[in-house]
Amino acid sequence: MGIVTFKVENRDKSVKELEIPDDMSLSLMEALKASEYNILATCGGMALCATCHVQVMEGLEKLPIKNEDELDMLDTLPDAMHDSRLACQIRINSLIEGAYFRILGPEHE
Amino acid sequence: MRCHLVDALPQIGGQLSEIYPQKPIYDIPGYPTINAQELVDNLKKQIEPFHPGFTLGERVEKLERQEDKSFIVTTSENTQIQCKAVVIAGGLGCFEPRKPAVERLEEFEGKGVAYMVRNPELFRDKEIVLAGGGDSALDWTIFLSDVAKKVTLVHRGETFRGAPDSAEKVAHLAEAGKINLILKSNITKINGNGHLSEVTIAGADNNEYTIGADYLIPLFGLSPKLGPIADWGLNVEKSAIVVNTFDYSTNVEGIYAIGDINTYPGKLKLILCGFHEAALMCQSAFKFVFPDQRLSFKYTTVNGVNEF
């Protein structure tokens, strides 16, 4: 087992470093929810709702490329940028070591 | 008890039929694997003996308590159903148009801002701005170019992921000067006096400029929302309805919530759990609907299925 460390910027601009084990086959979305971040992730990880939208501030180049489902869904988002990703499609593994994510999707009312 | 099912979708089965009918599901006991649509078809067959009623393609908008404690459920098409108990099995919620972050957008809804094209004639000889880059943005741009006085399509990207044929048609229309195509841009502000009259657009360089518009049609796909359910006085926590796990009742007497739409300590969003919640809810709902009747719990292995 290894621990993956990366930074997360919340909507209030506060930045925290998260340490997440890499052997639980977690997605970044699941790790964020488990760490009590207020994200909707309504569809549960099927790349259907785009409510786990994050901006990759650092480490974008190391991430695996987006699949068709993620590209389609990001395309519908009015505020998506070139460095936007859906957290549900990013696996927690060594590729995100040192990355920096900014949470963008809508929050629970 | 007689049951009547109302669904905003045109068919029963919720996400299984609508979103991933051909995906295999692996966590239904007794089925090592089953296609989502096959599971829905089987469930439909299983409930046939009970002859439930169906109202499909209509969304429940209103829930009104009557003096005798019954409810009148009213749908988007004004179908009314009177019942003693209501069970919300709303899953992810209902899919509503995703709204871009544009100042004063909601103020102009119905006054120039529309998220879908219901009656294209409304746009005849008007100045229309569409926003988005998917199939519906492309299709409506092509269609409205023959109807409206002026059509402008604003797209955040440089290319379109929609159907290549439609993207090509839009490019041709733009070259021929029949539409105004603005790429790498976003709508930032809208303005008007009682009705929309202007749309402000920012390009990649963040320079803003304003164009005249009678209508703005943002087409950014759909996103699941709780919808009218949020207005029924139910306890809601993180977009889910809080229930008592004794019988999956909500804080409002006679209203139950089961499946993905509810929440309680230890909640798991699994179809399996939805079945369990439904069974306990039915026992409680029966006692609520028929307080004077005794309910004896029976096994179908002993008694078979008693058709209504």
C-alpha cells in the first residue's frame, strides 16, 4: 500500500493537503466525499452529471487522458476549461501524486 | 392497496431504462449479471398481477394535503391523482436544464430566456442567441436559421463535439452569413427592461461586447435536481430526503421515500437496498392507509401471488 498526497482547493479558496491510500480503488470524487468536501456527485461516478467538476491547477500532464464519456459531459458544462476534469473519472494512484485540484462543481443547498 | 406510478420519463425503469439500459448489473441477488433493461422488464412482469396504473411523461409538480388527510397529486399536464399515501422513489431527481453562471439569468426566464424550444414560431423574425456546443445547440441553430431574423451561436470551445454533419452545416451557414458564429466565447451578462434585449459576450481575451437579442437559449445539457420535491416540506439533507429506517417514512405523515432519493445513517445507494426499503415501506403504508384492518404477513411460497 502507498499513500498518495495531493492538494485540494475548496470553494472558499482554502487549500489542504490530502493523503489517500492508493489500494482502495477510490476515485478522486470518492476521496473528496470521504474527506467531507461538499460536492454533489449525484450520479455516483458514471460521468453523467458533471457535478464533481474540478480544475487541475498542477499535474494535469500526468493524468490519463479523458475518455469519450468524460469529454462529452465536460463539453456540456458552461464553465469547463482546458484543464477541467470530472473527479469521478480520476483514479487515486501515483499519477496524481503532487497534483493540485480546485473544486468547481455545484454544492449541496 | 392499489398503486399508481407517475414518472417524468416516457417509460418506467428510471435510470436503468433511460441512462444505461444495456449496461450489465452485477449486484442483484440470484443474477450473476443482468442487463439493466432486462431487470426492468422482469420487474414489470412481476408486478403485472397487481395491475398498477401508470402516468408517464408527466412530472409531479404539486402535492396537496386534503382535509381527510388524503393527498391530491398534480402533474405537469394537470393530471390529478387522489391517494392516501405517497411514495417518492425519485432516484437522482429529475433532469433539468443546466444553467450557465450569467448575471440576472433567472430574472429573464420566461421573458426572453428559454432552456428549450417548445414552439419555434415564438422565434419567428426575432433575434436569437443560442449558447452551447452540443447536438441540441447545433440542431436548433440550423433549424432557427430559417425561422428567426438573426441567429447567433456562442460556443466556449473552438470545435464542436456534436454530430460532425451538424457541425459542418453550422460552419457552412456561418460562411454564407446566414448565422453569426462566435467561438471561444462566453455569455457573461444579459440586460433588458421587462424583457431581454441585450446579451454581453466575452471572448478568449476577456474583452466584452454587447449585441441585441430578443431571446437567449442556453443549451448546456441536463443535470439532476430535486425539483418540486424540495417544496413539499420534507426534511432534506445534502439533496436527499431524510427518512426513518423503521419504515422509510419522511417527516410528513403519509409520505415515504425509498431508493437513491432518500438518506439515513449507513445509507448505501444500491438497487438491493431499494427493494428492502420498498418492502418495509409497503407494510407501514398499508397500516396507514387501512388503520382498521389487520395485516397478516404472508409468504408467497405458502400462499402464491394473490392477483388483484
